[in-house]
Amino acid sequence: MVALRIMVSAGEASGDLYAARLVERLREHLPDADFFGCAGPEMKAAGVRPVADVARLSVVGLLEVVAHIPRVYGEYRKMVRSVWRDRPHLAILTDSPDFHLRLAAHLKKAGVPVVYFVAPQVWAWRRRRIRAIKCNIDRLLCIFPFEEDFFRRHGVAADYIGHPLATLVKPAASREVFFRKYGLSENRAVVSLLPGSRRGEAFRHLPHLLDAVARIRPSCDAQFVLATPAAFWRAGDEPVLRRLREQAVICVAGETWDVLANSDLALAASGTVTIEAAFLGAPLVTYYRVTAASWLLGRFLVDVPFYSMVNLVAGKAIVPELMQNEMRGERLAAEALRILADPGERERMRSDLARVAALLSGHAEPMQRAADVVRHLLTDKHGVSYVA
């Protein structure tokens, strides 16, 4: 068997998870391959040799990224050097188009075939990227059902594989174990707070979430759980942690799926977590804030009827969206109290979310489909079957 070198790159936590699961599938058929690239903890655990660090790329916002350009560019240069030094037989780039479409151009020059995993959302904004995708990407893997037709109409070799989370999202603990672990009461509603996986977005959202908690408590005997990624808190965060303790908010790290699975209502930052909530049947209110300048600029660039992915997939507003100036404690509390007081509304929302989950699951196992695309491309481009 040819000694394969496969570059794998992700730019944030969700991409790190998806790429890691894909590498695990590929290893079943390519046990001797050398996987290397921009890796986070999940990819490293799957045996990906780190050339650059996912944690140094995670920034959100059109203008927020400016202050982080030197750091991001440093990781980018590491990856470009690796293209020419390690000469991969194939590259798998996962999400993060600002980073990866630039890297794809270097891979193209080096004659490296590229599989792009999680299609850039050019159907929503920055459609000029389609040209770069057509020029530099050999196969595009789509995770939302409407994307395949969109990209194929624009001349891109695209495949809908289903959403990677369809077979990944599940709670690790039973409800009884989870409630006992965190001292939760079965007789009180659980409201989860999910401010975002990146520290910048989370700290923009937390003051408004805590304001909402203070407004909800007098009218509803709920218990509040804050879910963050593992190793989220740092030295210097004690003032925020103290305020959380003062408001009796239980902090749970690295167990987001268990938190969602046991929530009567989630207050969740718009992003991947809304898809996770759909798979776990958690009613939610979604929101997001960026800087005022990024918001004003983004409004001229984004052309979609909804901001959250669950509403886009559903084709209608199935969950409330509180964006930018609407994302404040008063509005969050009002939506939360309305939904908590109406069991019928929560059941309607669960039903709509289940339909979204079904749409995203209606395909062959996503990671196996992605692995098949990679293996076939290796065969087509190099004329050798690498399948064990």
C-alpha cells in the first residue's frame, strides 16, 4: 500500500469534531495513512499530527477578526509551508472558509486534490466565493439538504451527505444521573444558557443572559444551567463566575448535549448548537450579538429570511430569533416566560424541531458517505486504490 499523506484542517470546535470523526472512518480503510494539519483536541485524539492549532483561529465577526489577524496569519503560514513540505496526496478542509479557501488556492498550485467538508454558506452571503470554490475544490460535501442543488447549478461538484451531528448527538448520561450529579430538582423547569463556544461571543452574551435570569426568577421557579465547552474558564474570570454563583446558575463544562437533552427551554446562541437542540428535542430561543459596526456591514451582505439554521431548514420561523439589539435581558425573559407558561407551545416547537432533525438525517450515514468520497477521489486522482 502507498504511504498516504492526508492534510486535514479545521478552524473551530465543530469542524474539529467533524474532521476527527471523518479521520476515524478513514483509518478503518487507510490504517497507515499520515493525517496532519490544523488540529484541535478532537483531531489530535483521532491521531492527527498537529501542524497548526484550531484554538488560535476561532474568531467571529466581520470586524472583530482584525485584532486577531497576526495570530491567524501565523497559523495560516504554518499550513502553507506544510503544503509544500509534506506534499499531501489529498487535503480535507473543514468549514471556516475565510481561512480554507485561501489555503485551497495553494493546494491547487501544488496539485493536491481538495475535499471541502461543510460547504461555505455562499447561498446566504459572499456569493463571489463560488468562483474560488469552482477553481480550487474538487469535491464539496454539503450538510444541508438544499445546498447540493444550489452548488450544482453553479457548476460545483457537490454532494449532500447529511448532517454529521445526526449520528453523533446523544446524551452521555441518563436524566436521573444528570439531575443527581448537579443537584437538580425534577419538580422545577430547567432553563439552559448557551452563550456560545467562543469566549468572545460568550462574554458578549453573558450580561444579557444574566439579566434575563434575574427577570425570569420572580415569575417562574426555574433552575438555570450554563453550558460551556470543556476548559472554557480561565484565570481572571472570577468576577463572572462569582456573579453566576450569586444568581444560583449551575455551570456545566463539556456536557452540552446532556444539558440540552434535559432542558425545558434553552437560551442558545445562534450556531451549531441550534442544530444540536433539534436533534435532542430541546425547545429554544436563539440570539446573537456582534459589534455594531459588524452588524451594520453584515446586513448589507447577508441575504436570508432567517438567521438560525433550524429556521432556514424548516423554511419558517419555528423558534424565536433575537438578533443584535433585540438580544437583551428584557426580550429574552419575555420569550422564555411565554414559552415556559405554555406547554402546548413547547410541544409544537419540539414537533417542528423533530421535522428539522428528520430532514438532516434523511441520508446514508454522513461520515461513511464522506469517507467514501475521499477514498474514491484518492483512487481517481492517483490511479491507485488505497482501500484496504
